[in-house]
Amino acid sequence: DGPRHVRAVVVGTGYGAAVTALRLGEAGVETLMLEMGRQWDTPGADGNVFPGMLKPDERSTWFKSRTEAPLGSFLWLDVVNKNITPYAGVLDRVAFEEMSVYVGRGVGGGSLVNGGMAVMPRRSYFEEVLPQVDAAQMYERYFPRANAALGVNHIDKQWFEETEWYKFARVSRKQAEKAGLGTTFVPNVYDFDYMKREAAGEVPKSALATEVIYGNNHGKKSLDKTYLAAALGTGKVTIATLHQVKTIRQRSDGAYLLSVQESDAHGAVLATKEISCTYLFLGAGSLGTTELLLRARETGTLPALSPEIGKGWGPNGNIMTARANHIWNPTGTKQATIPALGIDDWDNPEHPVFAEIAPLPAGLETWVSLYLAITKNPERGTFVYDAATDRAALRWKREQNAPAVEAAKSLFDRINKANATMYRYDLFGARLKNFADDFCYHPLGGCVLGEATDLYGRVKGYRNLYVTDGSLIPGSIGVNPFVTITALAERNAEQVVHQDVTPA
Ligand code: FDA
């Protein structure tokens, strides 16, 4: 008897985890994926798997009694969020003292809730952030591999110019151009052909029905439809859902012993299990992976872990902001939820910014232009273990986002000046606020490549223990991060699965 033993365990089912599981499965390695969220494949009472954004229910949010949408107010009124029953919903907002982080929960991780923007970083910036990695190899081999497997596609530019669904983006583009700023089309994993058919009324609507942050019922190639489907197809990979890894120990024979809590979707604990494995891959995301390793180091279950674990965290310079347009410049009552354009001012020597032109699909005219700006903020946070709560706490001060706000302000001040427009101050809570600097979508770092791990994600101090996800990237990548996370995981998996792992 004793705990169940599997050859390899992958914790999480996001980008890094999904890549790793597929490559392990292809190599013939019996692999168990442990995911704390649920599988999103069963329709609820309304016939849909995911709830809509305008009428969110319990499926929207990870164990809260009220939804916590990023745009929490309108005209300072608390009209956006709804009371709900606590449930294993798809979007979580993890609140640290001075920074909140949005993450996806469920089979597919962030791919279930994100905007699908599939952007490769500027090569020069990639080289600056990860000088330890061979950029030529990344751009010739692993980025193309990731893009192909993720199902990245491009919008039909002619359709973009004609459709009412992207009027909001064309309005913002024109205003950016007036300020001398260029825009660029952004590839996506949402199927743009499907979107065209939505617009034509041929198929059920998703991106054109305000769906995105609480899941897309159609059209999006989330990981459960790409990498994870392929991983399961190897016949070697299985996924256990609503299984949360709590602690990691090592046995004297070198195997890893995990304590895992199984719950139902309403939060009732069903069992606490021990699972042992020869190879352990952590793909629980920047927050999840870092917390597991910090807890192991600080409680002494893996005492030889590096002091670098917990360091090098950043929000990818994320700042959300919105502008108010003139009454004669409406942004449209119909808005696709999937962004298609970005304002690219990354070559600005003083304040590099890449700002996605985001929709505000409220179903009514708002005259709002919304943006998620990615800036180059050199500030970094550190995770520390808090014994009282048994959780990782993030040491990050609000002031550390000042350089990011300054960069976003410099860009949007230019746009406002050129168009004689103003900021909106009513969208980010009850107080006057024009830059949302207290939450992010792009948590990166905590177990930085080459610092807490070797150059391929092997965790320092232990054999057969690996990090595969966004925690490897030191806090910033200059664009939306999932393509980079995927490509880096491809690179590391190719090395590690071939060099370290034997199937049995
Ligand atoms: P990821 O977070 O995807 O997966 C981790 C998984 O591990 C989760 O499923 C989690 O439940 C699970 N887990 C955590 N701890 C666990 C434990 N102890 N036991 C078991 N399971 C555990 N990026 C981009 O490139 N383009 C975009 O358009 C967007 N847009 C966007 C919008 C929104 C609303 C969000 C929240 C995020 C984005 N992102 C994005 C960011 C992107 O989704 C994110 O960078 C990646 O999902 C991170 O991938 P990882 O592999 O690091 O982990």
C-alpha cells in the first residue's frame, strides 16, 4: 500500500504545464496533472458552460461572495459587480496588500479567461530580459512551435476596417495617429473566422456576446482544445481536477511526496491524499508555483531550495486606463471582446509602452476608450512566506508602480492633448482614479530562470524538480506574456524531457 505513485506529476494546467505534459506524454512518460480548478465542459442550467460578463453568476469567480470585475464601477457607482454563492468559478482575484492579481482557475488556467492576445516580444527586449537564453533558437524554433500549437491566427484586415464590432479600435487608432503614434494588429487564439460568422449571424455568439473574462462559450482555442487535448491524446496523461497541491516533501529515495486536497466545486473537502512521483513539474503559475516552493523552503520540507525563490516578481508593467471621447465620437454599442490592435510605442527611449486597445462591451454607448498598457517598470516585488496564514505574501508597494503610471500617463497625455479629450475617473472604484495601478493580469517571476533554477527550469538544490511557467520570467516581457511562457516551456521541456526523464 502507501501513496499512489506516478512517474511524473505536473502541477497546474496553464501554459507551462500543458506544454510539459504534452511533451512528457509523447515521450511515453505516465503523467498526472493536478489542477485545483474544475473542468469547464459541462453546461449549467442556462445551457452554457460559462456565464456571460454582464450577468455573472457563481461560475464567474473563485470562492467569493461578490464578483470582483477589473472595472468595478461606472460613474463611480457600484453597478458592475453582483452577489454570488462561493464556488470554484473560473476567474480569481488574489489580493495582496498593495497589489491584486487576476488568474484563471480550471483546466486550461489563464487560457480560460484571457483575451487570447498572442504576441511575441521584441527580440531585442527578450534578449535584455532573458540574456541567458539563446534568442536565435527561440525565434527560429520555439516561438513558431508555440504559435502553431496554440492555434494563433490573424484578423482579416478588410473585415476589421468594415465591421461595427471593431469601431472602438478604429476610433482609438485614429486618435493615436493624431498624436503621432503607430498601431499594430495583434494575433490571437480566438478564431477570427468564427467571429466573422458570429457577425453574420451564422453561429452562436461569444466574442460578440460580451464573453471573455468569465470564459468564452465558443470561438476561443483555450488550452483544453489545443495542448491539453493533444496531451490527453497521447494516452499517457491524465488530469485530476479540484485537486489542490498543498505541500511538497522528498522521500529518502528521492521521490517527491505531495499532499493534495480534493474538494467539490462548492468547497467541501472530499479527501486529503498523498501522491508520490519521480519527476515533479511545477506549472501552477507565478503565484502558485512560487508559493509551493516558498512554503517548502520555509517549513523545512525542501530546505535546500535557493534563497532566490520568491524574488524577481513583477506585474509586466500593467496599467489600465480609460479616456472619455467627445459626444460626436462614439465607440459603438457593439464591441468584440477580443482586442485586435495595440498602440506600439515600445521604441520610445524614455517611456516604452505597448498598449492594447481594449473593448468596453457594455451593450450601450459609453464613449469610453479603454486600454491595458504594458510598460517597462524596473521595480520588482518579493514573495515571503507568512507562517500565520501558511500563504505567500507579496512585498510590493503601490509606489513601486509609479514608473509604470508615469509611462502610461506620458503616452495617454499625448493622445488626450492631440484630441482635446480627458481621462475617465469613474471606472476604477468609488474614488477619483484614472490609472488602475493596483491590479494586474500578467504576474511574472518568483522563480527566475538561471537564479532559482538552472537555465532550463531545473530547481536548484534538488534533482528531478522543475519550474515550467510564468514564474521563470523576471517580472517583465513587454507584451502579453503567454506566447513567451509557452515557447520557453517548449524549449525547457525539449531539453529536460530528453536529458533527465526516463519513461519507467
Ligand atoms: P496559469 O496561471 O495559466 O496556470 C496555472 C494553473 O495552476 C491554474 O489553472 C491554477 O488553478 C493552477 N494552480 C495554482 N496553484 C495550484 C495548486 N497548488 N494545486 C493545483 N493547481 C494549482 N496573456 C496573454 O498573453 N494575452 C492576453 O490576451 C492575456 N489576457 C489576460 C486577461 C486576463 C483577464 C488574465 C487574468 C490574464 C491574461 N493574460 C494574457 C495572462 C495569461 O493568461 C497568463 O500570463 C498565463 O495564463 C500564465 O500562464 P502560466 O502557465 O504561468 O500559469
